[in-house]
Amino acid sequence: MSDSQKYPNSNPAVDDDEPDEWDKRIFSTGCAVENAKMTDCYFDNKKDWRACKKEMEAFRECWKRQGNVQRTDSKDA
């Protein structure tokens, strides 16, 4: 019996190269490379952010340099 017969409502993973909404948002910040390095560090170090201070600082600096602080700043109602 094939997997599709065992699990008729499951959808196999679609392998496409089109960016999804999350990717588009990250790319629009101008810090996609820094974000990828930070995320890779997090998972490579067993989900311990303390090991990724250098990557987090690089992302933070990129975020500021690209003007994202003003773009995402919260406004009081």
C-alpha cells in the first residue's frame, strides 16, 4: 500500500523555488543573509541563542543600517 493510500488527506511536500510570504518579507528587509546565518547558528547550536551573539549582532546592525527600525517601530494608539 502506498503512502497516498494510507494517508489520503496528506499532501506531499511541494518542492518549489518560488519565495513564499515569509521569504519575501525577509528579503525586503535587506538582511536575508544575516537572518539565514543567525537561524543556522541557532539550529546548529541546539537552539541556544547564547551561542549566536555574533550573528545576532550582525543582524541587528544590518537591521539598523537598512532603516528597518523606523519601518517596524511600534506606535502608541
